[in-house]
Amino acid sequence: MTAAKLKVIVTRKLPEPVETRLHELFDTELNESDTPFSREALAEAMSRADVLVPTLTDRIDAGLLSQAGERLKLVANYGAGFDHIDVSTALSRGIMVTNTPGVLAEDTADMTMALILAVPRRLKEGAELMQSGDWAGWSPTALMGHRIGGKRLGILGMGRIGQAVARRAKAFGMQIHYHNRRRLREETEDALEATWWESLDQMLARVDVLSVNAPHTPSTFHLLNARRLKLMKPTAYVVNTSRGEVIDENALTRQLRSGDLAGAGLDVFEQGHQVNPRLRALPNVLLLPHMGSATVEGRLEMGEKVIINIKTFADGHRPPDQVVPSML
């Protein structure tokens, strides 16, 4: 089948240049309303498409894949993470899965650093005071926060994003510590002036700020559980721009409410957009709507990767960003 005749169904609205190019190359069906597909709509799309272009809001499990039509041969995910797709089942049914890695590390690291700066310096409280019109003027003891220079930053997950965070934090004078499944090469550690901790528990007890940059996998689900969160100093801060499921959100909320943690900056949540209302009510928590990678440049680059993966597949070659079993 030629590329022009491939039926491509896109589940969410993408940047206009990406949608235009998809239309030019393939028989593309777009989601103009940007309303997330229901499970029934996903099943229907998968019964008609040669290629499905989902996003992280689409949970494609074994049940849905069992309803896929004979035409569906590629799930070209718009996003680097693929924990919302049952890749093993897809592969067993002859359906290839691709993703868009390597384009969002710098954008996400920028947002992570913004939260590392914002939460200890109480930017949320200061901004809310100004917006409410209640500011009565400068005071020497008002809204005192903490400097980050000289503080210990613990990075959980030292992949592309974790290393990009480390480079930024090092420039702000922070001491870099990390826990990773595999230790970095010596030259990388030396460049980042980073200290590896084989024991996550020991690292947590010693850091002033924790940045969570680990993917969501069965082994990382609630990796930061109640027991581990209690190891952290009451003056410590938690920042998460990776996956909400890595942290036990209820346990984190209890720690913050009780004063056993100083604050948190969160861009992702365990239940997606359904945020714990007790978490929203806390003054020492800065919550963002999963915007860590939301730059025009990054979203366009993601679209370009999706198009390259589909075009390469249509030409009979292996897509450059195919998800393979070793990545699971």
C-alpha cells in the first residue's frame, strides 16, 4: 500500500503544521474538537485504520487491541512515554508501536528547574498575594523562602531528562546526587559532578530537593511510597515532572499536610487530571497542568517524528523509533 493510501486516524488535535503535513502524505482523519476518544471511539478507529496516532490520554490495553481490525499495523504514538499502550500484546498481534523520544528532554528539564526554583522561594504564594490585591508592601520577614545554592539535589532517574536537570542545577550551585538503575559512566559523572547512590533510601534521607525523572513501569509504581517519603527531611521539597504514578499521591499529601515535607512542585498526577483536592488546598504546593514539555518547538518536533515513523513504515522499512521488547 502506498503512503498516500494509508488510513491514518489521529486521536487528539495536533499543531496545525503537523496536521497539514499528515493530510498531504496520508489519508488522514483528524480530531478537530480535541475531545479525548472514548473507549468505544478508540475501538471503532482501530477497526478502520492502518495507522493509529494516539497520545498519553488513550489507554490502549489488550482488550482494545483484541478489537483491532486486520488493517491496523502501526500505532505511531505522539509522545515519548508508552506505558499507556500494551506493547507486548500489540507486538503479538503483528502491530508495530513507535514513539517520539529525545525531543522533549530540554523542555522538561527547563520546567523541572523552574519548579526547583519556584517552590522553595514561595513564588506561588507571592503571585497569589499580588493577584488578590492584598499586598500591603514590603516587609523584612514576609514570604521568606530558601536559597537553592549549596543544597543537595537528588535526581531519581538519570536518563536524558535527569542529566539535563543536573546540568541546570549544577549551574545554580546545587550539589548533584542521583539514583538510577544503572550507574552513569565515570566521565559523565565527572562532568556533572554527580554522586551515585546505589540505595535510594539512603539518598532520600540526605537530599534537600528531590526531582523525580523516572518513567512509569511496574517496578517504579509507587516507588516513592509512604515509607520512603518519611525518610526525607521535613525541610525537603519534592518535584515531579515525569509520571504521577511513581509517587503515592495520598502519602505525599499526608506528609505535606503534617509538615513532614516542606513543599512540592508537581506537573503530573497519579489519577491524570483528577487531582486530590486536599493537595490543591495546600499553600506550599505548586501544581501545573502537565505542561512540562509544552513548547511549540517540542510539539512540532514530536509531530515530525510521528510522520517520519509512519512514512518509513509505509516505505517498507523499520521506523527509527520502533518500541522493541528490550525497552519494556
